[in-house]
Amino acid sequence: MNGQRVLIAGAGLGGLTLAHGLLRAGVDVHVYEADDGSGERFQGYRIGLSPLGWEGLRACLPERLYELAEATSGSLDGPGLLFDEHLTLLSRDLPGPDEARAVDRQVLRRILLSGLGGRVTHGKRLTGVEEAEGTVTARFADGTQAVGDVLVGAEGSNSVVRRHVAPEVGYVDTDLSGAMGRTTITERFLELVPGRGTMVKGPGITLMLGRMQFGREPSEAAAELVPGLDMPYRDSYVRWVLIVPPEHPASRQTLPDAREFVLELIDGWHPDLRDLVAAADMSAVGRAQVYDRPVPPWPADRITLLGDAAHLTLASGGNGANTAIQDALRLGDRLAEVHRGERDLRSALAEYQEDMLARGNAAVEYSKEALKRFVPSTS
């Protein structure tokens, strides 16, 4: 594969991790991202990176970028607590991720966008894919195209590449609504989340709290570890998610700002919880979907998938980012073997595909099962 080119559609965590891994292996790679690069896209706040996630970042990133990701991450040590809506403690034994550390999604994406030497092009919304003998072409909404030897669909759940290789796969609505926000940490709010996470069970709804307490403030850490990286100042915060089951009257609402929506739903709850929501600086509400069936295998010629494009997990599993990063690590290893002349492209992509679909489908099933902890009525 020496001298050949890998195209990646989508500059999310998985696609960018793959780009770093391929660049490190000497592979010519370019990333095409739909957003215009003018701001940060909203895809949530805090995520928990497991040892598998950190393994992927360590193997793919330059050392200084990995050190910055590690330095800005936060501890998830401590008990998982369960309260009722009046903050009466019900349990200190909620399950949680073992050995994981909290990472801010936007901070990590800024880290991953750096160090790629101009190999990320924004404003390129993929609209079509064409295969020819020995090449694959990505066509974009602006009328341009890119030609490569391999195309990786890493553009998330609404993947054009997935629709190309598996057009029979659609979506199913989980009938689950969630509102999400973040609130700058104060001593008062930090007391609500002293450990890895807190669950508040109210009448018919569940509020999940998680702390994102940066090990080092990201802009200060970036200035020292990766001079020149544009990293805005970030306050540590509490991330909150309100999960509304399908039978609740509010489950069909869609609002751009969720604060008032959530405050209505938690009327009469403990003042600390209401004040946490009222002080949020950003919030959103939406509904969850999963694919209506597992993505089946496809001919492993020159096109493949990673992350949500192949296995759309629910946030309840806490494993979407970790699975995507593992996809990136393993696909990068296979393509590096091809680049070194150790194997042919088809067998490398076939081996990756088999492994990725097995792991990804297991992650999806785990997230569905984990959902029962938050919404027992959801099957």
C-alpha cells in the first residue's frame, strides 16, 4: 500500500484517532469533516475513557498530545451514589466503570485535531461514494470529490458510507428522551458527586450526575505541553442528564434549551438539584435511536466503517467513545501492515471488519442492557 491514500469521512474521536495512527505509521491519510470548523459541535460533555480507550490513544497519538489528554483528564474514583429526589441516600454501591478517567469530549477533540499537519478539511459533507477498479471516490455537497485507495466511514450514526455498504439498515426509536446540561463546579455542587457518579431516582424520571474535574485546566496545560494549540479556558463542571421514560408526557417534547423544561419536571425536588440545573450554562434535549438491526458484513474491498457508523450505542453503556477508539487502533494496525507490504488490503479489511462488528455489536447490546438501570420500564 506504499504511496497509496486513505480517506476518512468524519472528524470525530474515532476518525481523528485513526488519522493519527496512520500518520504515525507513514500512511498518507486525509480527513473530511462536514462542519465548517468555526466552532465546537455539541455531542455531549464528559465521557469516561476506560483502559482500552487510553490504550488506543497512547498507541496512536504523538507523546505530547497523549500527555495533554492525560493531564486534563479527571478522576472517577469514589462511590456511586443513589438518592431519591429529596437527596435521601438510598445506596452507595452503584456500579460504574473500573479504572476509567473522565475526559471532556470537546477538549479531547481539540487535542486530536492538532498535530495532523493540515490533513483535516472542514466543510466537506459527504453525499456519495463510488467504487472503481483500484480506487474509491468520495463526493461532497460542494461539488468536489476526493479519490483514494481506502475509504473509512467515521461520520457517526447518519453515515453515508454505512448507507452505501448496508442500505438495508435503518433506525429504530428507543422511545427514550434525555435532557443534558453542564454546570460549573462549586463546593456545594461537588458534594452531589463525590465519586464516580450519582443517580437520583424521582417519580417516573431519573437524573444522572457526573463530575468533570480537570486534572489541569486545559488552556494552561496546553500552553505548557503543546505550545500553539488553541485551547479555550475551561471550568470544571458537573454534567447532568435527565432521562425521561417513554410513558412520561414530556417524552415527546423537543426544545433547544432544556433548563426550563427540566426545572418543570423536577418541581419539588431538593433545592441543590434545582439550583444545579438552573445554573447550567448550556443544555439540550433529544431522543435516542439505535440501528434497527446489526450492520451485516459487506465485501471488504476498499471501504470500511468505525464507531457509530457501524455500531450505534446508547449513552447508557458509556462505551461508545472507547469502542470507536479501539476500532481506530485496530484498523490502523491492519492498514499499517498493508503499508509495510506484510499483507494484502482485502484480507486486512476483512479481518478488521469481523473483529469490529463482533466487538461493536457486543457494545450495543451492553448499552441496551445498561439502560435498564436507569429506566426499568424500557425493554
